[in-house]
Amino acid sequence: MQQIKKPKKNIFSSILWIYVLIGLFLVGLFYSQDSAVSKEVKWSEFEAAALKGDIESVVVHSDDRKAEGVLTKNGAKNQKIETKGQGKATLNTIIPSTDKVDDSIDGWNAVLTQEGKPAITVEYKQSSGFTKILYYFGPILIFIIFMVLISRRMGGGAGSGGGIFSVGKSKPKVFDKNNNNNVTFKDVAGLAEAKIEIQEIVEFLKNPKRYTELGAKIPKGALLVGPPGTGKTLLAKAVAGEAGVPFLSMSGSDFVEMFVGVGAARVRDLFKQAKEKAPCIVFIDEIDAVGRARGKNPNMGSNDERENTLNQMLTEMDGFGTNNGVIILAATNRADMLDKALLRPGRFDRQIYVDLPELSDRVEIFNVHLRNIKVNATIDIEHLARQTPGFSGADIANVCNEAALIAARNNKQEVEIADFRAAIDRVIGGLEKSSKVFTKDEKFAIATHEAGHATVSWMLEFGEPLVKVTIVPRGRAQGYAMYAPEERQYYPTQAYIDKICSLVAGRAAEDLFTGQISLGAFDDLEKATKAALSLVAYYGYSDKLKNINYYDSNGQTYGFAKPYSEHTAKVIDEEVARIVNEQYERAKEILRQYADQHNKIRDLLVERESVFTEDVKAILGERQWKSRTDEIMAIKDEVNRNSDSQTETQPTPTPTPATPSVDENEDDDPGTPPPFVKP
């Protein structure tokens, strides 16, 4: 087996070697000093010690006009200098001149010879110029080298060029023909309407004369808006793969820096690169990081660097020529927070809404993510799509991956439907807590609560059909019920009322059949209260507050003050309480009417811990109201059949009419008002 060689690391690419250099310098400086214990004295004291015979040798540094006398042991005692071990004691002094030292030493030796004492030896030394330079300027040199290395690392590494002065340069990811970007529109399932608008931009870049000859102006920018995980960034990658032109990608946070003015400088540099590479596409992901409305800084104006960056971006986007071939794409899931100047025509001319996938779109997304997964041949993709209402493309990809992991954990050769169901439960409810044990009474109470949700929701016209209800604890929940929300475009008021009724049905079942209530309805009551508040304060449902809407769609108008008086606030509270209590009594009435069926579902839950649609259908019968999702799917199938038949009968192919699309309007959180329908 051939061993893979690891790339060698360059020691100079690490900052550690500068510390090694500093250490070596300090060690050399230490050893350059003599280990002797020295004492500074005057020239007269130095001469007196020499005449006494305390000095055995003298070293004269002529350049520095210094003399260093090595003391004898008696001399060290006379001078009261303590030495350790083999160390020597020295006397240091400033000499008058080299000539006088010579004369003085000759005189000292004459006196010492007469007294029978050893003569003093003399040694002359001249300091090296390099040693002096290293001694005085070495620390400064090391500090300069250290700062240069730090600046190069801050500037993006040794190969970035410019060091700290390149901090204002933008470094976008550039995709072109030489890059291995294989993502195309075939890899983006669903999003039919969004792909049509994006494809038009790609066609303009490929064949601009087709549009400019007619006087048409291609949109300068397109903003991809939608919930997280719906495929906005993936759609932009597909544009890069399809267009065949340079594609510059940056994140909104890449413009934010601790240095003042860096964000604006990076914006200028990015658009400069775009003009040089035209025709090209510039993609800014999560643009809300720098594009928030000006004057609404949550830091109360403590730093306006983000606003300066936005101002520069507005200037650059509006400074392009009409047809210069540079198109701006951006993505965000918080379009309501963006500055209005950023959304005006001439900057972002189009807003492409990337919604959560409908049933048919989810089928396509499953087919894309199951390409490389070994699945059982009996698995129905449409059944999986129906089991995942409200899931985004990222959620479906996570379900497919979790199913494969669960199958591999159980040593299976193929991924089966049970693995997908377990993966869906894992994504929705969290990890199953098999260690949590319930008593018989606790299990009975939880089953009563969940069976109440299932029964009431099944019997309401706008109730969400049950997919699965379980009392197996997952995450922080002791049990949960999964429903299939109707993918509707028109949302009547009664649908909200029925939703509130089904939310409080669990608490109503506990109160009716056990005689006591628990804390398990906390989340249900929160959602029901928010839904009732939306009906009263946002949709004008209440008779006391007809046709009044206090909702601030842009989040900028009201600030800290309420848009209504204290009396109106009291009326809103009373109406919210009335709606919730009325639906609570309505749920109890439905449960009294279908008490036997509820008890059967409860007992089945206690026995099997999980109940599915087929079980509820066997107990409560078929729903009286046809599923709107099935109707939409039937309409789409009929349109497709008519299109196919027209294609077969007509000899000359004609453009087929576009399939009517139905925007999904699922509301997982009833407290958040659905989007207002434009006239």
C-alpha cells in the first residue's frame, strides 16, 4: 500500500520561530556578560586597592574608557564582596586615559615588587562594532520583525501581499470555468418560479444582444428571500455553474471588521474586481449583516461602521452603467430588516421569494438527495413527502442522511421505511429518551392529552390531519403529535379558530377524562394565546375591534410605545381570553360527543406508544372534508395530462401554458401572522 506523503511544513510560516530568536538573543546577551561579581568604584579607590595588592589583573577597555580589576581572595574580603563558588570579584572604574593607566600600573608594580607581592598583569581589549550594534539595536530589530509577522498574519498570511495594509482588500471566492463547480439547475429540485427568473439573468449574460437590441434593461440586482434552508445559496451556486461567467461570492459578515472604514473599502474593492471581470455575477450571502435599515442600530448609535459600509454599497450599486454586464445577487431570510434604499429599483430590482417546498417539490427534493443512498425498492417517495409537511430542503437532506445513519447503525444493507420514520422523529422531536420511565398513571395522563389533540383535530373542518401521535419522550417533550398542515393560499378565519380549538384539546381532554390538569399544555397554551392575539390585534376578528390592525410589518414605526391606549389593551386582553375559553369549551363538547373513540385512541397509545393515520381512521372513520393538498395534486395532474395531449395532437410544438403554482402558507407558529396577501 502506497503511503501518502504529508506536505512538509515550512518553519518560517509559523510565528514560533520569532520566540526562539528572542530566546537565543537573551541567552547570548546573558553569556556575553562576565559571571563575576562586580563593584563600581572611583579611580582613586581602584588605585588604592591596587597598591594594597588586592588586584591580580586588570583588563582595560580602551573604547569605553573602562578598567576592570580582578580581585584576589583577600582583596574580595577587603572590599566586602561575596563570591559564590568559583566566581571572581571585580572592581570596575572609569579611567582618565589609557596612557595614565600605563604609567599607573608601572608605578603599582614597582611598589608591589619592593614589598614582595606579585605584579599586576594588564590586558587591553577593544570592543567589536557589531557587538555594540547588536547590544543597542537588537531588541528594536526583533520588535520590528515581530510586528511585520503579526501584520502579515492579519493581512491573510504570508502570501496575501500588503500585510496589514491589505485589510481593506476584499477576498471573494471566484468561480469561473477553471473552478470545479458542478452545481447546475438540475441539482436544484423544485423552485420552478425562482429558477425561471434566475435563468433569465443567465440568458442575458450569455446572449445580451437578444435583450439590448429591443431596448430592454436587465435587472441590476436580484434578492433571494425566503426561510432558512429553502435553497437560496444553492440556487446562487447553480447560477455560477450555468452562466459560464466569473462568479464572485462573499458573505455579508466579510465586510464587517474591527477597523474603521474597512467595510466600505472592501465594498469598493469588490465592485472594482467585478468591473474588471465583467460580464460577471456578484453574490452576497446573508446581506442583512450589513444591509439593515439605517438609524435603527440596536447599539443606540455607538458605532456607525455598518451604516458606512451600507452607504458605500448603495453608492456602488447605483454607479454601474445600464448594460455593463455586472449583476448583483443577494440572499437573506430577513428582508423586512433591510434598508428601503437597498430594495428600490435600480439596485435590487427583483425580489425572488424562495418558499418552503410544496408536496410535489418535496418529492423532487427527496429524489435528488436519495441518488447516492441505497434505499429499499418498496419505499414510496410521495409517502415520505407527505410525512414531512413544512420541511425545507435542508430538513429533507437531514432526514435522508439521518435515515442512512440509522440503517448503518443497525447493520442493514438498505435504508428502509422504518429508518426514514425514525429519522423524521429524530429531526422533529429530538433524540429518543429510552432511559426516562413513566409510571402507569403518568402514561395514562399523557396518552389522554395526546389522544385529545388527535380526536378534535380529526373532527374539525380546518383541523390538521394527523400523521402520527406518540407518547415516547423525545428531547424536552413527553410526547408529541405530528400533523399534515394543509398547503393553502387562502387562509380563512375559521381555520385559525379551529387551530386554537385543536391546540387546547389536550388540556380539555385531561380536564374532562382525568379530572385534573398537568403542566404539559404549556406550549399549546402559548401558541393558542398568540393565535388569538393575532386574530384580535392583527386581523380585526373581534366584534369590539372590527377592521383594526395594530401589526407593524416593518418593525420600525412604533418603537417602544404601544400603538393603542390602555383601554384598548384591556379590550384586547378580554377578547383573547374569550376566544381561547370559547374554543376550550368547544373542544370539551367534541370530546364528550366522541368520548368512546377518544378512549380507544388513548388505550391504543398506552398499549403501543405510537398511533398513525391508519389507526385513527379505523377508529374515527374517514374525514368528512377532502384534503386540499389532494385537490391541488389532482389539478396539477390534470393540467399535465392536458398539456401532454395537446403536444401529441398538434404537429407544430407550441409553448405549453405554465402550470399554476400554489404558494405554500404553512403556519407552524400560530402566533406569527402569515404574509399579507397582495391584491
